[in-house]
Amino acid sequence: MPVFVIFIIFMICLLIAIPISISLGIVAVLPGAFDPSFTASGSYVIRSMLGGIDSFPLLAVPMFVMAGIIMAHGQISKKLFDIFTYFLGSFTAGVPCAVIVTCLFYGAISGSAPATVAAVGSMTIPFLMELGYQKKFATAIVAVAGGLGVIIPPSIPFIMFAMASGESVSDLFLAGIVPGLLIGFLLMVYAYVYCRKNGEDRARINKKVKELHDRGLWNVFKDGFFAVLSPVIILGCIYSGVASPTEAAVISVFYALIISLFVYKTMTVPDVVKVLSEALHTYAPILFILAASTAFSRVLTLMQVPQTVSAWILSHFNNYIILMLVINVFLLLVGMIMDTTPAILILSPILLPIVTGVGMNPIHFGVMMVVNLAIGFVTPPIGVNLFVASSLTDVPVMEIAKEAAPLIVMFLCALLLIAFVPQIALCLL
């Protein structure tokens, strides 16, 4: 069966709202079903699906998902936000900037963009509106800043890329730090320009900041100390060699439970059952997508799709700059219509030979790919972050997208810098 027919069938399945995991399973089985001599029979596809999820590094994903949910229920994001508001709230755009920094830190806990939007947005959006900021602006800033959750380590998409490419998870985590900080800085620059142009209700803001200051730095810091410490412990365990990323993910779950149950006492033992149920409902669809994506990517490899696409692109685009622009535009388009996990698992084997063929570091490419797909979290028609933010505020998705457009432009500026200045991603390696 021709490859283009397989992809057409895949797109039709998505358009008629067949779940992506089932769509991937269908197109993985089709080549063997129509050609009995083809290696990838039905039993091969099933073995590939089971083999794809039989991975020690992959165990980090459900653990980080669970840790993020526990910390959301444990009101960790509020503790973080209070600390950053204490220091930044007195400045122009200080409170929106505190929201962005909170997303950075919470992303270093959950590893998930939608989880970051849900946890940070549910608390900060009403607070921003109370201080006089427009509802659309408050919703857009959280939706876009939530995308930092997949760039700042630990990052679930980085784990997926490591699985697809064979690269080190720890190196990918390390490479994501500076790009994540760069994107956060550019988002704060826009927030500053927006607030200078549209003004702020300084009386209300100063009153709230004064309440924090009246509590005293020591009390605010003491209340949020264990929340700030959580990403330090997670990343410290990984980079000190004490634990692998998977082991650090398990540590993060126990740390989150202990802090929420016994230190902050924002959760009770019955809440743990609800958290386990929510984590299961969150991870199970990811697991099915992962299994089907792995099988489909192996079928594409047997059909020599990566080699064919690589040869075609390299023969038509010899200029490095043009090649990078083409790949980035392609990834941006994919991010708009496909979820991150299948996109990484399907496209990594296809694009990696191309970029390494022109001398690009695979770790650099992994960061660039994840940043591209992170932009997809806030661009229609999929735009998961937009839907999560919309559910929090009832602002229509397209209105959030319009308000988020300048923020997305800042994201794109960061993407260009990351793509063409490799040291932004590689300087810490």
C-alpha cells in the first residue's frame, strides 16, 4: 500500500473524530492487511505496541503526571505565586510576570502544559481579574505561559523524544532549561509592554501586595519554602547522579504526598484515592496513544519512509537556513493538528536523519521540536491549553487565541533564536 494513501486514511480518521490512538492502530495494521508478504503483520503490530510501552524511562511519565496532580490538589501553585508576587508585585506588570514565573516553576514539577494551565490558572486568573486585569488577557497569559510546562524540565515530551531517538533524558532536560527561561523572559517583556500601554489599577495591586508584605518575607517564604524546594529536589536528584529521571519521578510523587498531607495539610487520605483515579484517567489515554504511535512508527520504518523523506528533502533543500525554516514550519503545522506524543514518536525517526545529515546536534533538534509542538498547545484547532483555559473562564477558545497572538509571536521569536543559535540549548551540556 502506498505511503501517501496511509496518511490520507489517517487524516480522514482524525477528521471524522476517530480517537487518535485507534486511528494510529488502523493505519499501522493496513499495510500488512493489504499485502500478506509485508513484514508488519497484525501480530507484529501488537508486539510492537506492547514492546513500545515496556520501557523503564517511560515509567517517569505516569509518575510526573501523578506528582503534578497531587501538587495541584495540594495548592502548591498558590504557595509559589505568593512568593513571586511578594517580590515582583510592586513593579509594572509585576503580577502577570509572577504568573509566568509560577508557570515556570510549576512546569518543573508537573512536566505537562495542560496540567500547568489547570493548576496555575484556576488560582491566578480570578486573582488577576480581581486586581483589574481584563479577563481575556489573564486567560491568555496563563494559556501561553502554561506551554513552558513541556520545555522546563522535567518534561514529558522530552522523555518521549528520548524514547524515540535513543538520546539521554538527562541531557534533554538540561538542554531545556535555558530555552525555557528565554521564552519566559520574552513573555514577561510582552506583559510589561501590555501593562505600560493599557495601564494597571495600581491602588488595588498595591493593596494586595501590601497584605503580603505585612505578613513579612519570612512568613511568606516559610509558607512556600517546600513548594519552591520541590523542583530543586527533582532536578537535583537527576543531575547529581543520585537518581535517574524515572527514580526522580517516583521521589517527586512521595515528596508531593508528604508535603500535601503532613506539612501543608491541604489534602486528606481520602483525597489520595481521588488523585490516583484522576492520574489513571489522565495517563491511560496517553498510554494507548504511545503504544499505537510506536507500532505505527515501526511500520513506517519497515516501509523505509524515513530514508525516502530524508533523501527527498536533502536533495531539494541544500541550504541549512532554508532547511531549518521548512522543518520548523512543518512542525508548527503538525503541532496545530496533532497531539505532542504521537507527533514526536512518528516524526522523530523521519526528521532526525535529515537534521543529523546537515550536522545538527540531536539534543538541539529535540529541544527545537518540543518548542515547536509547545506552540501547538496554544494554536487552534487542537490547542489543548486554550481549551483548558477556556473551561476555567468560559471565554471562547478563539477569543483567547486572538488575545494570545502577540504572546505566540514572542514564542516564535524564541523559537527562531533556539533554532539558529544552538548554544542556547547546548550551553549547559
